[in-house]
Amino acid sequence: MSNPLMEHWDTPWEAPPFHLIQIPHYKPAIEEAIKIALDEIELITANPDPPTFENTVAALDRCGQKPGRISSILFNLNSAETSKELQAAAQEISPLLTRFSNDISMNGALFDRIKTVRNSADSAGLTMEQKMLLEKKYRGFMLGGAELNDHDKQRFREISEELSKLTLKFEENVLDETNSFELHLEDQGDLEGLPPGIVEMAAMEAKERNMTGWVFTLHYPSYLPFMQYSEKRDLREKMLRAYASRSFRNNEKDNRALVARIVNLRLETARLLGFANFAEMVLADRMAETPRKVESFLDDLYSASHEAAERDYRDIAGFAAAMGHNGRIERWDLAFWSEKLKKEKHQIDDEILKPYFPLDKVTSAIFSLCNRLFGLRFERSNSIPVYHEEVIVYEVFDRDDSLLSILYTDFHPRPGKNGGAWMTSYRDQWRDGGHRIIPLVSIVANFSRPTLSDPSLLTFGELTTFLHEFGHALHGMLSDCSYEGLSGTNVARDFVELPSQFMENWAFEKEWLDTWAIHHRTGEKIPAELIARIKDAATFNEGYACSRQLGFALLDMAWHTITEPFTGDIKEFEVRAMNRTEMFPVDSTLNMSCSFTHLFSGGYAAGYYGYKWAEVLDADAFRHFSESGLFNPEVADSFRKNILEKGESERPMDLYIKFRGREPSMDAFLERSGLKKPGN
């Protein structure tokens, strides 16, 4: 059988031929690609010449590109456009890839060559980029069990293969739980408070399901506005309980056993490798370096934000009481009363702003922003294959008209798509000799769909999400590294969020919004006083929001600093971990861990703190732009050359200092968040 995954991709820029790929193609292609890669490894180890950086480390970085290309298609589609058949294929193939990775890291002859190169690195005249790749490969071998005895190597293999299956299953369960819920309303009175656009979307959803009335789901464009605007408290409670109990309902999709098994296997892996816990193992090559430094950082943020968080909660509760709410504020009340208070204080809410943020205008505006800052030009392509008809592809050109990257965009929710938003790639950038191999970058989101009356209109949160993911995309698209293992977003987890969170800042800037934000019906330019209200509202409820994020980071660190196998109750453990930041009474039916895909299927284990860590970096970085002129070409060029292009070719702090001229200060973050007044 002809297999397009193993043939030359006769497509523009050798992009994946999605239109030719079928699910039965994946496994035989992966098996053949792994065989080829292992043959390449054999050539490295059999080389009679003394080990050098080029014949060992660089050669190893190029090995496995074919399995990587194929698996990127499989797992990206498993997140963006999956099916039961594709999920089954992923479950079958994931252990094969894990086994392949173990075969490399436990190859003694190969590791001996890596060690030889490392031992002579000081006299070999290596560049900083080469030293970084060498250290990354060496650490990969160490964490891959290279120095374990045979018995422990076998156990390491068993653990890693089991984890590859469990994390996929965790993600599948959360997606199934999200898709399985629907709030079907047939009484017009149950729509009280909901904006017309949200009601129209719900009517369209019902029609698609061959139902009358209106259907609301747990997908964010449906769930969040319902929680913000619905006057029906009992229905808000029903929605929140469905959302916050996903995979925690004592059914076949319950993730409690998976959480316990995953954290215990991660702990066992860490102990096999000589670490006290999983966090200690993974943090050694992060900016934070140790669990103690992470915990100290979180403690400092807690001290800075806790008083503000309690104030925010009191303000919302007091406002609700003044408006006639009886009793305490519950979880299903917070978004509702918060939105009302925000409108009362700042005369602003999503319904006021959405008409100024049509998705097509936002897309063009972000493209124009990147043109002004970095000289990029985006041209839509209709010749590059896509995996779904909603996907739009762009060719991205530099100032000199050279092609920098391909960008895929996939914006709207579907049953086969995971929740949230993310950036990913089908091919990372690297250099083949002097030739730059262009990256294939993708942004996937779950933005509000168009209705019969309106185009897709973004909430302010969706606008900042778009900017966030575009920052990640810029990191991938502008990468200019020699080695794929260091390029783009292949950086420390607590550094990777700097470009993404940096881009969010533009949503609050009049100088940018003035260039494009026009009411989609009236053609009216966004009023200056409305932009001022956006800026004034930037710190609204920020104390509570910071506390909430800290709670998630504390939960992450709690799970990944256990030093003995977990045998307790998932809910009790979670309550203890998040107790400092919790504002609501314990509810035994709700749980975060069992749907926390960032930790248990998304690669952020012992790394969720990185969002707040990078906020310190991004606030300090954006202050440099603000102080120098938002569109200062020298500052923008420095950010591109020292941050966006460099990947992990140098140490993150060194790159930041090259851009900023000093280490980051927390002051800008605290002031931007309203946790500290300027000058204090």
C-alpha cells in the first residue's frame, strides 16, 4: 500500500499532505521511520573516527526527524481534529515512540561518544549554541536513564511507556466529558440576561443537534458568557458543576485513578534517576532551577497578592449584596457579579467591546502589528493542504521578501478539538548547511463562531488569547537557530511564555487599538474614552486572578514534590494544596486535578508556575517598549534578535540581559497588576 507519510511530500514547502493521509497510514509509517532512524544511530556509533560535536551531537540532532514529522501530524490532529479511531491509533503508536526514545537514551555506545565530546568541550572551540545543544543532549541522556543498571533501565522503559498511554487517556477523558454535557433550554425565560449574540449561537447549536430551543455547552465560547450574564442562578450552578466536575464523576471517564498513577510513576522515575521528587528532576534546567526557588517565588507573589485577592472578593460580595443577592457568593456567582461590578465601575464589558473586535479585523491587525515591529508580511495561501476546511494558511515573509515560515490558523470549537488555545508546529526551524529550513507553525483556538447576524466577534479575553498564542507563533516563526533541538519554542518552560505574554500587552494600548478597532456595524472608530476604560479596568479583580493562578501553581508543585507514593484521596490532597488561595467553601463534588490537562497531558508538570514567572519577564520587557516608544525600531529589533530568533541557543537569562541590559525586576509586574503603586 502506498503510504504518503513515507513518501516525498510534493507540496508547497514540503508541508504535510493532509488530504492524502488516512489513519491506517500512521503505524506502518512510524515503524519504518523508527527503523531508518535507528540505522542512522548505528552509523554514528559505528563511526571509527574520534567523537566530535559534528559527527556525534549534531548528527544525533538530525536523527529521528522523520518519526518526529509523522508523530507531530498524529498528535497535533489528535488534539485539533480527533476521532475515536485516531485516538486508538495514538494510543497504539505512543508506546512505540517512547520505546524509540528509550532505545536512543539507553544506547551505551552513543552515550559514551556524547560524554567524550562533553569532556573535551572546553578545548574544542565550540560556539555557545553548540555548547547549549551538547548540554541539552547530555542531560537528555541522563534523564533518559543512560546510567541506570540493566534492571532499572527495564523498569524505566516500562514506566515511560505506561505514562505515554496514561497521559493520552487523561486527555481523551476530559474531551469526552466536555462534549457529553449539554444544557438544553426551551423556555425563553431561561435566557434572561444573556446577550442576543450568545442566544443566537445557542440556537444554532440546538439546530445542529436537531433540537428545538437553545443548547449551551462546556466549550468556552458558550460556557463563559453563560456564567457571566445568565440571571438564572440555578442554571449557572448547573453549568459550573458540570464544568468543574469533569472526569470526577465516578463513571468510566473518571480520572482519579489516572492522576494517582501518573504522579506515582513520575515520582518513581525521579527516584530511579536519583532525585527526591519529580519537580527536582525537571527544574534543574529551568530558570527557577529548584523546587525551593519556585516555592519562594510563589510565596513572594502570595504575599504581594493575597490582600488584594481578599479585597476583590469582598468588593464583589458587597456589590452583590447591595444589588439584592442573598447569602454568600458561591463559585457560580463570581463571574456573574464580577462582570456586573466591572461594568458598574468602568462602564465596560465584553458586549460593549465585541463589536470592535471582529476576528478577521483582529487577524489583520495582529499581522500589521508584526509588520510594524518586525517587518513581517502575511499572504494567504490556497495551495497548501489543510486538515479541516476551517483552517487558513499563510506564507510569512521577512523584510527582504524571503520566506520565513508557514502559519496555519484554526480558530473555532469542534467536537473533535480539545478546549483552550495553543501554538504548535509540524516542523521546527533548523539549518541544513547554510540553508534555513522554514518552520511550519500552527495556532489552534476555540473562539466564538460567527452567527447568522454577526461575524465572529471576539471577547476581550479572546483578543488577548489570540495575541498570546501569536507570541508563541512568533517565537517559532522567527527562529534562526542551527539545530532543531534548540530552535523556536524548544526552550525552558518558564521562559517560553515570555513572547506570548509580552504580546498580550498590546491589547491595552491606544496607539495600537487606534489603528484598526472599528465597530463592525457602524464603522465608528473605537472611542478614546472606551480605550481609557480598557486601560483603567486592566487591574480590575487582578488580585483574585493572581491568587487563582497561584492556586493552580501550588497544586502543580504539591503533586510533583511528593516524596512517597500517593495513596490518599485526590480531593483532600487538592484542598490542602490550594487552601491558602481558596475563597470558597470546600465542595466535595468539584475537582481541578482530574481535568487539569496542563499537568497530566500537556507538558506543564512542575512548570505551571512558569506563567507567573514569565509575567515578571514580560511586564519588565514591555516597560522597555513603553519607556522607549512603543514602536521604537531599535527596541523591537533587539527583542527579535535576542529573544524571538534565539530559541535556546544561549541561556535564557543571558538572552534577556542582552535585550534589557539588566536582569528583570518584579516592579513592572506588580504595578501593572495593581499590586503596587508606581514609585512605591
